[in-house]
Amino acid sequence: MKRSDALAQLSRDHHHGLVVAQRLNRATETTAVAARDTFLTFWETEARHHFRVEEDILLPTFARHHAPTDEAVTRVLTDHADLRRRAAELATNPSPKPEELHALGDRLHAHIRHEERVLFPRIEAALSKNELIELAAAVEIANRQRA
């Protein structure tokens, strides 16, 4: 199924996140520092803002139709907190072990897949066409304000 325009930009962000997760999962002793740096650049330039958009716009919109304690919502928020923690720890670790990077890559990959396979289809099913249009506009405004 084609992703709605309201979620298309977030899905494009997810694609880049999956590339970064793959790089983390492939890290070796030789490539660990480069994989770390790639993740931290991604975190600072894309992921941090992406999380804010999801938390400030996407999830509250979904919560108009489902309880804010919905399992899909709480998982996203828990994942975000954990990924933020891991990013902060990685930023202070100039020599990460490949196993640490693999664990981060696995977590990032699982988080993105959850959003794409569980949360986003539920949002698309719950919101009306007009709500999806409003959501797309709100995401676009947030992205323009960031730039």
C-alpha cells in the first residue's frame, strides 16, 4: 500500500535511518568510529528533529482517535527515550565496541519497522482525508521551520 502524503516525508526519513542502522549493524573494530560518527551526524541533522515532529504533531493527532496510552504510542515514546539515551552515551564514547553499535542498529531498525508496519497504517486508517491533509501541512511547516 502506498504511504499517504501526510506520512511520506517521515517515511523518507525512516529510509535514511534504516541505512544508518545497517551501517551500525555492520560495524567492525576497524569501522566502529566511522559508524559512530555517521550515526551521530544523522542524529544531530535528522533524527532529533524527526522525533520532535512525531511527538509534537503525529502522536497527538493520532491520540484524537486512540488513547494516548495505546500500545503503539507508548512503544514509540519508549523507543524515542531509549534512542536519545543511547545517542547521548555514544556522543561521549570515542571508541565504541562493535557490539554496542550493533545493539543500537538493531534498536533503531526495530523502531523504524514498528512505525512503518504498525503505527503508520493505524494512523492512516484512523484519520479522515481532511485530517491527513492537515497532518501533512503541519509536518511540512515543522520541517520548513527547522530549515
